[in-house]
Amino acid sequence: MNRRYKKLGIEKRNRLLELAYIDPITGLGNYNAYLARTKEKLEMNDKKTMIILDIDKFKSFNKKYGHMKGNELLRRVGEEIKHAIRKTDIVCRLANDVFGIFLVGEVDVENITRRLNNKISRIKIGDIWYNLRISMGVYICDKEEKDVQSIIDKAIMAHDSIKGKYHVPYGVFTEDFEQKMIRESEIESMMEDAIKNEEFEVYYQPQISTKTEKMEGAEALVRWKKDEKMISPSEFIPIFEKNYFIIKLDEYVYERVCKNIQEMKKQIKEIPKISVNISKESLLEKDFLEKYMKITEQYGISPNDIEIEITERTTVDNNIDMKEILEEIKEKGFSIAIDDFGSGYSSLNMLEMLPIDMIKIDKSFIDRIGEKNETINLLEIILLISKKLNLKTVAEGVEKSEQVQYLKKENCDFIQGYFYAKPLEFDAFKNYVEENK
Ligand code: C2E
Ligand code: CA
Ligand code: CA
């Protein structure tokens, strides 16, 4: 064969190989390259750490600045990662805005994730700085591992575990993860039937006025009774928020609440306002208000009977106009409460901007009453600000009489907690309402 031709053939083959392993946008290795290179390193004796790094809201960046800028950004992120790690470590781009990093040798996870975060959270393209948020999943291979894909899966699981937690930049895989994932899919496999079989029930927890000592409100809390066992909302609600089943459940609970209010109104003259937890996912549905108004009317009750409770987390998404959504809800006559206030997401100016009636002070503040430290001052400040802004306050998770005394002294308006009552089944709650007229 002609030598020249043969040479061309090799070049062509190399080129094809290159294409199969190189990401044309960043010049880094691609997914295939990551698998191959990581596998090689797995044979080595050293400790190894995998980090899956994801750029948050990259899609919005692309939309806003165009694909050219988007590609440039990916290239720059790749460069920054390279600068943050050792030459012997690996970085590849695995998919759109997802990078795989593989570190060999001792690694201080706190340190490396902070370094990556610092380098990437502000990126300069041309003359302009862009602020980015990244999230990472970490898996430390401390036992012998052979299967690269299973290591990637674990790092991805660790990444998934921090979804929605805006102030947590990375998650680390731990051995109980697998157990958790199994439980998660178990819950997912039971949820549809649970609605059909009416396994969900609504309980009501009284809110007592510090001025009158009477119940003036109550919070509706969902309960899942499965074969005589209770599954805790703290376990299933986060799962439902991730897989959007919460939209169905919130609506189900809301309908139950309306039905219960209708029944109470027939028998009792004055009933307390009932507050209902609505997750962000439900609130962002296009026809949310229309749907909920329809249910309200169907049971012949009024939005004035109901308070919509949204968490602080819901209010901090910059991409949505929460003000507009909440104003429409207010216009119909519902009142609005901010749940878990002080748990770490909100800004004070949001309190002024949004049409809020009530602040629910997170239990963590209440737990610290009696301790001599700054937190108490913070609680006082929250109560003062609320007064200034004409917002009502309710303290959550109040268990002790010294907490009650303190909250009365500081002019908190309402108290909710085991000290007065646990969440009650509807019939027990109805009796409670009747006795507390
Ligand atoms: P949350 O809205 O902060 O509800 C207060 C939680 O504190 C409830 O837990 C309640 O039972 C508990 N609690 C009340 N008083 C005390 C007390 O004195 N001491 C202690 N230790 N705990 C107290 P629960 O019922 O397990 O609900 C957990 C979370 O699940 C709720 O937190 C809420 O975020 C969510 N959730 C409950 N029902 C619904 C619902 O129908 N829809 C949505 N989207 N979320 C719900
Ligand atoms: Ca709540
Ligand atoms: Ca709460």
C-alpha cells in the first residue's frame, strides 16, 4: 500500500478517536474520556475523590446572553476548574453544564469545594464579570472500587441531595444514602395509591392568642396513615416536592380543609381561620388560583376563612414575580403567612415588598428562649420589625411555660405548639373549637 495513504489513514483514525473523546466546546475530555481516564486511576492505591459540578441556571444564562456566550462560559469554567486542581487530577465535561472532576491522593473536601466555588462564582468573559452559582456532589472512594459508573451515580446522588438548598454548595455521599434512596422509591411507589385509598388525613393544630388566651387560628397539617403506621410529613413532603406530587397532595389537603370548614360552619357560629401549607411547586402552577378558588366556591366558603402559608424558601427565587402571584391571592381575600421565618433564606426588604399578613417564627428561635445569647436579641428584633411593619406574629413549636411567658412579654401575637395542643384529628379539633368558643 502507498505509504502516504497509510499515513493519512492513521491521522484520520486518530482524528476520529479524538472526536470520540474530546469535547469540542471546552477542549476538555468528554464523558467517554472521563470514564476511561478515571478507570485508569482507579487502579492506583491512593485515596480518590469524585466531584460532579453543576452550573445552576445555565439554561437561563444561555437564553439571556446567547449560545456563543454560553459556550465561552463553559470554556472558562473548565479553565478555572483546571486551575483549582492538580495536573495529575482529571476534569472533563460530562454533559451540558455538568463537569466531572476526579482527584487522586489526600483531599480536603471543604477546601477544594470552596476553592472551586470561589473561582467559578465570578467569571470574567471579555471585560464583563458574571456571577454564577454552582452546586457539587462529592463521593469519597475509601474502599476498593472498580465500577466508574457506580462512583458517578453516588456523586450524582450526593448532588441531588442538596437540590433546593440554596445556601449549601455541595453534598457528600454517605453510606446511609442508598438506604434513603430505597426508602424514597418505596414512598414514590406508594403515593398514587395513597390518595386513591384516602390514606392522607388532615390534622389541625390550634394557634392561641397571647392577649385573649383563645384560639384564633389553626394550621392544617397532613398525616399519612399507612397500615396503621404513620409516615412523617418531614419524610414525604421533601420527596413530593422533588417529584412534583406535592401539587396533587396540596390540592387534596386544601379540598379536605374546605370540606371541614363547611362542616364546622354549619354547626358552630364562629370558627378560627385555618392556615394551609402550600408548596412553591403548587403556587407556581399556572392555574393555581383558579383551581383553588373553584374548590373554595364549591364548598360555599370564603377565602377570608383561609390563610395561605408559604415558606421563606418560596419567596427567594429571583426568576419569579412572587409579588404579583401573592397580590392576586390577596385580592381574592386570602391572608398570607410566611412560614419558618428566620430559617435562613429571606431578606428583610422582602417583608416590606410582599403583601404578607403573618410571620411564623421558626421553632429554632423558640428553642433558644432562656439561653443567654444573641439569638434572643434576634427574636426580639424580629418581633419589633413585625410590629413596625404591621405584621402579625405566631411562634411555632412552643413547648414550655417559660417560652409562653417570654413571648407574651415581647408581644408576640399567637402561640402554636405542644404547650397548648398537638395537631388534632378533625373530630377532636371540632370539639376543641366548640369548647373554646
Ligand atoms: P411546618 O409547617 O413548620 O409545621 C410545623 C411542624 O411542627 C409540624 O410538623 C407540627 O406537628 C410540629 N410541631 C408543632 N408544635 C410543635 C411543638 O411544640 N414541638 C415540636 N417538636 N414540634 C411541633 P409536621 O406535622 O410533622 O409537619 C412537618 C412539615 O411538613 C411542616 O412543617 C410543613 O412544612 C410540611 N407540611 C405538613 N403538611 C403539609 C401540607 O399539607 N402541604 C405542604 N406543602 N406541606 C406540609
Ligand atoms: Ca407551616
Ligand atoms: Ca414552620
